[in-house]
Amino acid sequence: MVEWVRKNKAWTIAIVLIFMLALWLRVDFLTSVKHNISHDSKYYDEMVHRLLDEGIYAYKEEVSNARVTPGYPLFMTGMYLVADQIGVEPFPLIRWVQVLISMATLIIIYMIAMQATRNKWVAIVAFFISAIYHPFIWANGAVLTETLALFLLMAYLSMQLYAFRTERKRDAALAGILLGLTVLVRAEFLPIFVPLYGVFLLQKWFKKKSGVQTEVISKWAIFKKVLLMGIITGLCLSATMLPWWIRNVVSLNEFVLTASQSNPFKAGTYPNKDYTDKIVDPTGLTQDEVAWARIKAGFTQQTWKYVKWYTVGKLKYTYTHMFFGSGHSPMYHAYPKVAYLHVLIIYSTIIPLLALIWRWRHPAAMLAVVIFVMTMIRLVFVPEYRYNFTVMPLFIILFSWLGIYILQKIWAYIERRKTA
């Protein structure tokens, strides 16, 4: 490591300077604005006090429930205990700890960029953009799941890519544990490893060796090996989730896979978030029943309206705006026109996403798979721009890859002109 630093002194200095810039922006943000508390944060606060004072795990209710997964509430509980011991308020302490988590996330983003593109210039550009991307700064002021979920998701993806490279059972197991921790914070990531292993299997199956496709007999061996890795990841994911499942069976007398809150599913059935829409009479129906009735009625009676809503409409709501955290005042801007960077990243990334359809054997295709799968999952539920937050590092990496590719082509063209 010391030898690498000595040989790459300029590169190391650049990484350290970007890291210090990122830290300064986050510290300056926390100390220079007044932070708002969202209604979700208030419910989390009530939940933690109820857990500490009465030993009851319940969200928005006085009796035990499983409306939210336990990852972030338990993280908050730990912070409350530490805050009590050192005599500080818990919310400021959580924000400062989230800054540390955010800084660790930047390092992992750099690692993922290297793993996916094998290009150090792409990695350092993605590192720099992530350092100054405002939602990654603003999220530290929000007592919400985003910062912790982003860290765990990036840690999982980095380990999963590493496991795909090494093909070791141990690494597949670690990936499963990290995914389990991610799911305990944000439940929607539960199925993500299945399509990743599916693409990995195809990449291995159709990998060319000396210009010749792999033989049928070796394909069966590849299938068994990849299947075993996937099973190990799934089992370690399940083992991480097991205490939560046991708690729900014991306390609630029911099996809850992730969380029982169904309102986001129902809320997603209202085109353009028009909650005055009365296409279905909800009297006597549960939230899930209302949701399915609205979907059936909507696609049969207002087909085009619902088709647009469940495609372009939800995509627009999800991706065209940045996540602002819980809000703060005055508005913190490290540089002007901050929204332009977000829009540029989103629309420019369409190009590498389309390119990876043809170059699906490339390691970066795994990032496209995550973006695609999570987008499909998001289309099922109510769209919020905070839902783009956790996949934005992948957009940033692919955007950086496109930018470096274009610059390299321009440089190569200039060099050819000079030679001519």
C-alpha cells in the first residue's frame, strides 16, 4: 500500500483533496443551516422512545407492529443511548454520524466505479461528482433512512461485484449479509440479487475463450457454480433477516417478510397523485384491496391514462427532481444552478444504459441491472423523488464513464491529427 502511494503520489493527493472537500461541504452544511424535521422523523422519534421506555416496537401505533423494517429504528435507538450517555441531543448526533457514513460511502462509490469500469479516471470523476452532488450533502441533515441505506447498498454492490470476480463462497456469503442489512433498512432491495446472479450466469455462459464459445458440458458446471453462489447469498440474506422474522411470528403471530405497511402501493394507483380520484369506492375494503380494485378499474376504464402514469408519469416524478432531505433554511448551495447537474446526469446516463444492452458482458452491466430492476420496483409504488437517491451513485458512475469515453475519443482524434 505504501509503495502504491509513493508511485501514485499525484493521484493520492487528488483523492485526499476531493475527500477533504466532501467533508468540508458536509460539515459546513450541518453547521450553517437550520434543519427541519419531517413527519417521518417525528414518527421515528416517537417509535424509539416507545421502544426504550416500554419495550414496544411500533410505528405510528401504541401496539407492536411491523410497519417498518428495524434497521434504521435500531440505529436511531443506539444513537439515543449514546446521546444520553454523553449528554447531547440525539438528532444532532445522528446527523454527525451520518456525515461519517456519507464519507465512507464516497470511498465505496470509488471502489464500485473501479470494479465496474476498470478505469481510474472514471472512478475519480465519479468520486468528485459524488463529493459535490447536493443530495448526498443534504441527506445528512435528514433523520431518515437514506444515508444509511445508501451506504449499505453500495457496500453490498461492491462486495457482490467482488464475489463475481473471485467466485468464492466466502465473498458470496458476505454479499448476502450486507444485502440483508440493506433490506432491514430499506425493504425494496430484497430481490436485487436474483437478477444480478441471472446476468452473471449469462456472462459466464457466453464468455468467449480464445474466440470460441464455452462448451455445453462446461455450461452445466458454470450453472452449478453460479447457482451455489446465489444460494449462499440467499441463505446469508435469510440468516440476517431471521431475527426479524422470528420477532414478527412471536409478537404478531404472523410471518412478515419485510414490512406490513401497504399505503405506498395504494397511493401509487392515483394518476398524477390526484387523491381526489374516486374511480373505486373504498368502503369496506382494505388498502391492498382498494389498490388492486383501482388498478383493475383504471386499466380497463381509463387505459391510456393509467398506462402513461405507470410508465412516463412515475418515471418523471421519480427521476427529474433531486432529494432535498428533510429541508433546511437558508437553502444550502455549494455552487449555483445545482439542479442542472442532476438533470444532466439523469438524461446523459440514458446513453450508457442503452449501450450496455449490447455490451451486456461488460462488468458495468451490473449497474444497469440494478437501475433497471429498482426502477421497475418503483413503478409499482407511489413515486417520490427521494426514491432516486439510492441509485444515483450508479447514474453518476455511468455518467462519468460516458464523459471519460467522449474525452478519450476527442484526445485520440487530436493525436491522430497531429500525427497526420
